[in-house]
Amino acid sequence: MNLKQTWRYFIFTSGLLLPLLLHAQKDTLPVVKIISQESTDISRTAVPFQQLTKKELASLNSLSVADAVKYFSGVLIKDYGGIGGLKTISVRSLGANHTGIMYDGIMVGDAQGGQIDLGRFSLDNIETIQLSTSRPETILMAARSYASAAVLSLSSSTANIQKRSMTLKLKGGSFGFFNPAFSFKDKIGERFGHGVSAEYQAADGDYSYKNYVAGDADSKRLNADIKTYRAEYDASYLFNDSNQIKLKLYYYNAKRGLPGAVILYNNFSNQRLNNEIFFSQASWKKNISGRSKILFNAKFTKDYKYYLDPSYQNSVGKFENKFNQQELYVSGAYSYQFSPALSASYAADYFNSKLKRTDDFAAGFADPERDNFLYNIAVDYSAKRLNLTANILHTILNERVQNGSTGRKLNELSPAAALSYHFSDSSPLHARVFYKRIFRAPTFDDLYYTNVGNTDLKPEFVDQYNIGLSFNKKSLKNIEGLIITLDIYYNQVKDKILAVPRQNLFQWTMLNIGQVEIKGVDATVLAKWKQLGSIFLTSRLSYTYQDARDMSDPSSAVYKKQIPYTPKHSAAVGIGISYRNLDLSYNVLLSSYRHSLGDQVPENLAKEWATQDLTFMYSLKTKYNNNYRITAELNNIFNKQYEVIKFYPMPRFNYRIGIIATFNQS
Amino acid sequence: MKKNLYKWLLPAVLLMQACSKDDVPVNPVTPPAKGLYAISEGGSTPNSAKLGFYNLGSSTFTGDYFVQQNPSETALGSTSNDAIIYGGKLYIVMNISSEVLVLNAYTGALIKRINFGTTPNFKFPRYAVGTRGKVYVSAYDNTVNIIDTSALTLGAAIPVGKDPEGLAVQGNYLYVANSGGLDYPNVDSTVSVIDLNTNAEIKKIKVGYNPNKVEVASNGDVYVSAYGVGFPTPPAPIIPASVSVINSTSNTLKTTLGGAYQYSHVRIFGNIAYFFNNYGGAGTARVYNTDTNADIRAEFITDGTTITTPYGINIDEQNGDVYIMDAKDYVTAGAVTCFDKNGKKKFTFSVAPGVSPNKVLFNR
């Protein structure tokens, strides 16, 4: 993206805020108003719902959202290793394209690749992470929130301002990791709050790994360095309790080396990837009357990607990709409460996505532009022990290109329904069942990528069926609170878009040839144990079973075989102990073996792995309500060598230490 | 987006032996093969190249013969693009690992890994041919490299055209296809002629676009098959695959076969040429007489056997059996099928865990 333009845009949008700022400064008495994001009771939702709160996030050895969501059940992260390595999420084996990412209530778009790197979201400014098939707490939502098989919703802490505070953070660690961060939040009067968060992250990433060549000394990951800058600004203005506007500006810049897979006898890479993202978003929520509410959202995103292979042996002596992506998004939603039990909502969204190629291949490139129209109707019926929600989403996609042929026009109706039932008022048991049909449109890369894309692609459909039980009890023998959830599901992916080699391994095209059937179990156990002296103990366990089979081609050798990189069993365990000012947590991740390809031969075997991490945190509260914390994260404490993706070795033992100082207005 | 690794040239080494004296095909006394080396270049998982061995006596296949015979070795490496047997040694050209492995051709024991370049200047070798006590290897740094077969060291590099692929020897000349594939779709369309007495390029001959394989017929004609430009998503204009014929006496283009001969791959044994496309298409291979310049059969296979993705053809010169490598979907294990010269299937075997087999060589 053109930096100058971005800057101008930034100035322009902040200019809009000035009157608000001035107005707000008249109120001098800061009044603390608690509108904290309530943590949702995960045992009562009609669709499976998981969340990690700020406190939980602090106890997990996580640097980015990608690390944290590994502790959810039903989630697989494809992790190519290191801080700079790509990390994508697959929920219930549906693939990365089926998970929508929502940032502060508004979807993050990527029409080009559709697989968002979760490593890009540092946890520094993240307050809560929630994962669901949709956001279950309200039906007043943008239509686009219903358009993914799963939604990972991230809430930033600068978007939630309670009082004036400032946080300074400095972290450092293995492999040249250096990470200063700063945030400042201010509440001016009762109505206006704003905050800024800025972070810099750098790492050499040159961790050592056990050499694949037997008997050779350890090797180091090379060209794995990364430098990222992130800045966010949030402002909110509360006209009154039921009328609020919010604004957010976000900038991200990352420059990294791509170490690639370890190639035996030639372990060299000097490929680079730069990414620059800017977005601004605004939302306005108002209760028009006791019964009706409105929500308006708007967002503008610019995304620039630059890829360079400086030793490509063509005549220019390098291979470059430059892509500019832009998205303009507006949404309006209205909800009406007919009776205490029955409410309904209507939402209409429009977004326009554009992709422009500006490298040597620009001349023949399609430069596609897509208009997306989404309309959604949702109803919610909540009787005493019964909750029923249903929605139907209407999607219309139209495309234009500068060169070549366009992709198909789409016009699809996608229904979903969910029911939860509470056995009796005193029963700890809830039952739930849901069905959702959704699709993902072919991405611009699928359709138009030079020499690979195929404009004849159809969308990829997903049907999800789920039944679940949950148990929630406040006090048991030694337990203060216990939540158990168990969900069994069946998913079908049809017309899965797959890259298929056409002429040889290095000439691919995209085809709608895949079909996958997934039978799975997700289980979660959350327990808060009774206080023992000054010791508080919490534990969390999540388990995932995946039977995900390739049903594409009965004549193929991989027919009915488990799809690549999908373990049958995976689990995460977290135990947290608090004693006075000290917090200790112990986190374990486990995965059974997988295969790198559909062929279940030993050659394709990717071994089972487990990691064990420890986090220590020492907190000191001063009488001025300031808070100092020292953290130490010890990762992979038993120094195990493992890989999530074959020939992408993961770091062995590594550590991060940090000092965090928070100054609160008393 | 990755390297345009246009595959597979038959080494023509058997042919070279057959045609070494004044271009008159002779039939040296060749013992029957004891077994077959099957070279699989590997799939999308890195380092999955495989050298397998099929025992013709017991009809058993060893998937990773290289590691079996060399237990201290981890793996062959990444992308075995080509292999030849020359002077009792087996040379395996590893494209992505950028080296040539030299093995004892009888035992499979590793003799040496010859590095093709060092960090960061890797050469990425492609195809090999042996002649005059040397092995010539084309490489993507726009050179043909000479391996001294006794010292097993890398000698001089001969500059040629862009991204050289297949090569073949006829008389005093070495012919190298300059693909320009890494500049796709702005590909090259020449063959470099190297004088083997001076080891220098003497001229370039214009052939079809994106040339790929070079083979010599018993009458001395040099056949060059070329991919053309335009698949799978065509940039305009589409240039179809083609076969060009070079007169090796005058080193000029003799003819380009007609529009019916849109083939990216050619393999010649004596005066019989096999034309095929390694991305499937209609039929498996067309059989053509290079003396009469006419088709022998439009389809080589006569018993209805199907080959999904013909990825390489080799002929056992001792009995005339034809081996066709099937890369299937390039992801799952490939297979090798043996036919008699009349196109009837004799036997088939899977090269599992090998993916994308491109060649068999004969252990006699």
C-alpha cells in the first residue's frame, strides 16, 4: 500500500474525531463505567462456543492468537514453525477458508487468499478470543457474521475502555526475540473514551533443530527473521446508555524471511515476504425503542503483499509478486423484540473487494473486482428452558475483470438453525443441536492466479450437523465450578476446491474435486477448584477426535483415507495455580500421528508430538493501583524436536521473559 | 509459481551405446536385466525422491532401495529429475537438492554426492547424458556441466541458452534444449549445439517453443519435443506443443512435424519414436517410424490397459520390452507397467512410496 495515501487517510479520519475530542474534554470528572465484555456461559449456548479471557490468555504460553487457539477443541493449527512461520486455523477439519476472523465485531476480509495468518494477531492488545459457528450472544449482527462455517472473534483491549490507564511492556527471549509495546487508554468524561496501542516485534528466528541427515550436527533455521510493527487507535462515544459509536484504526507492517521446508543437502532460502495492512472501521449501535435496535458498520481495508525470490533463475534473476487488495464494507442491521421470548433481525451487507497485481505479470492479470451482497434474516425464540435460533442468509456475488473471463456469478441461500434445551431449572444439564449450511466462494487466487487459477470454479459447500450436551455445576465436593461440554458432529464438504497438478508437480490448477466427510467429537472440561489455603487452582482440558475422510474419488488410492495433516486425536491441558502474588501455569498440547499426504504409507508419516510449557507470573499491586508484572514463559520444556508440517521443524526449548507495568487512574 | 521443472528426458545412454559407431545401429551382446531401478521424483512433501528396485526374478519391489543399500544415508534428497547408467555407475540428478549422486550401478552403493553449486549459488541440475568418458549435465544456471567420471568432480561449465533441459549426443555434437521455462510464458525456443571436441556452443537452432526433450534416431536425425505455451490457463496466444527434427549433418532445422504431432515428450529407440504428453490427454503414446516418417500405430497400447499420466517411457534393448511410468495424480504412489513391443501388458508394479516415477534403468 502507498504509505503516503494511508497517512493521508489516517489524518483525514482522525480529523473527523476532533470535534468529539474537544467536546469530550469538557467533562472533567472521570466516571468509571463498567461495560466489560461479559464472558459468555459456554454451557448454555445453542451452538458450541469457546472462549479465552484476558486472564486465561496470560496464563497460556502464547505470543499470537495462533498459539492461543491451539487450546480450543476442534481446532487444528497448521504451523510452519517460528514466529514468522505461517499459521492457519482449521475448525473441525473444514479447512482455513471456512473460518472467518472478526476483529472488534467486524469481519476481516481477504478475498485474495482467504486463509488468514493468525500469527499476525499478536496477543498484546487482545482481550478475549471466542470461537463459534456464529456469535451466539445476539442476533443484532452484520449478515457477514453468518457467512462462515466458524467465526473466530477477537476483541482488542483498546476497544474496551473503563478508565485512564497506561501499559508499558517489554519482552525478550530466545532467537533474538525483542518485543516492546505500549498502550494508553483514556476516558474523558462519562461519554468519550479512546486508546492507542503500539507494538514492535523482532526476532532472528534462527533456532536450531535436530538435523534430518542422521549423524550430522544440529542445523539452524536460516532466513527466518521477522520484524513487525502494529498500531491501533480506538475511540468510542456514548451518547447515552443505548446509543454508542465506535471507531478503530489499525496498521500492521511485517517483513520476514521465508525459510521454507528443510531441503536435504541444499538448505538455503533467501525468499522474502512483506505485508502491509491498514484498516479503519466504525460502528454505530442504537436502541431506537425498548423493542428495536439498529447497528451500522463500515470498514475500509488496504492490504499489500510483496513476495520476492531473489535467486530465481529466470532472465531477470528474481521472481516477484506484488498484490494490492482493497475492500470497502458497509452493513446495516435491525432487530425487533416482538415479545420477551421472541425477537427477529434483518441485516444487509455490501462489500466490494478488489485485487490488483503490480509486478511483471500485471499485464495479463485479471485485476478482479467483486461485489458481495449479503442479506440475513434471523429469529430467536427464548422460552424458559428452550432457546431456538434460526437464520437464512442470501448471498449474491458479481465479478468484473480487466483481462480474461470472470468467475461465476453466485446466488445462494444458506440456512442454519440451533436449539438448546435445559432439562429442568435446577438441572446442570443442557442439550443442544444445530445444523448449518454454508459455502465459501472461490478466492481470487483460486480463480485468477497467473497460470494456476480456474474461473470455472463453483463454491465449496459445507453442511454441519451437531448434537451436544453440557454440564454446569457451581459447587461440587472439591470443585467450586465445573463445566463439561461434549459435542458430536458430522460435517460434509462438497466441491472442495483443491490445487491439482496438471502437467507436472510444478504446474497446478484449481478444481472442485474434493469431497470430505468428517465425524468428530469435541470435549471440554473446565474446573475451578476449591481454595486450599492461599492456593487457587484451575484446570482446563480440551479433546478433539477427527475422522475426516477423503470421499472424492472411489478409484483413487486415497479414497476413504484420513485427509492430510489431520490427527485422529488431539488434546490440550492447562493447569493454573495462584498463590498470593504468584501465578504458575502448566500447559500441554498433544497430537496423535498424521500423514502428510492421503497415502497412508510410512514415508508420509508425520509423527505424534507433545509439548509442555510453563508460565510464571509475579504481580505486584501498589497502593496507587498500579500493577507491575514479571513474566517468564518456558516453552517446550523437555526440548522435544517435533514438526506440525513435514520438514518444517518446530523450535525446541525456548523462553520469553517480560516486564509489564500498568498505571491506572486511582 | 514454483520452478517450472519441465521433466524427463531419457538419457539416451542405451541409444548412445547402440549408435556409437558411425551411427550404424549395432546390437551389442546385452545380458538380460536382473532388475529395474525405478526413479521417482517425489511429491509435494520435500525430500521424497526415491530410488526403488524391482527384482525381475522374484517380482518383488523395494521402495527405498537407496537407503536399504546405504543404511547410513537419510534419503536420496529432493526431486530426482533424471538418472543414467554410464560406465558401471548410476548417476542420479537431484534438481532441488542441487547435486548429482553417483552410485555403483550393480550394487546401488553410494560412491559420492557431487554438489552442484554452493550457497547461495545453486545450479539446480536437470538432465544428464554420458559420452566420451564424461557425463554432461544441464542445469538451470544456463549451463551444461561436465563431470569427470573417474575423479567424479565437476569440471567446466559450458554456457548455453535459458533454463536448459534435455540433452542428447549425435556424432561430435551435444544437443541441448533451451526451454526458458522459468520465464514462462516468455519461453525460449532454441537448441544449443555443443562441439564435443572443444566443449563450446557453436550455434543455436530454432525449434518449437519451450523445448524439452532431445532424442536421436538411428538415421542421425535429432528430434526435439517442446511444450509450447498455454496450459493450463492460456495466455494469448496459445502455442501448442510441437516436435522439431534437426539434421545433425548440417545442424539445421530439417522439419517440424505437422499439427497432429502436438507432443511435449519424445523417446526414440532405433528408428521407432514414441510421442506422448505427460499431462495425459488422448491416448498414452503414438508410435512413429523415423525412417519412413509415418505412424506405426496411433496408440501404442493394444490391449486396453490404461495409463493415467504417462510420465516416462523406457525400452529394454535386450528384449524390446517397453516400460511406461504412470505418475497418476502426482500425489499418490505411481506405477510402472511393462508392455511387449506390440503394446500388450506383461506386468505392472506400484513404486510405493515413490511418487511420480519418471524412469526405469536396467541392472544387468
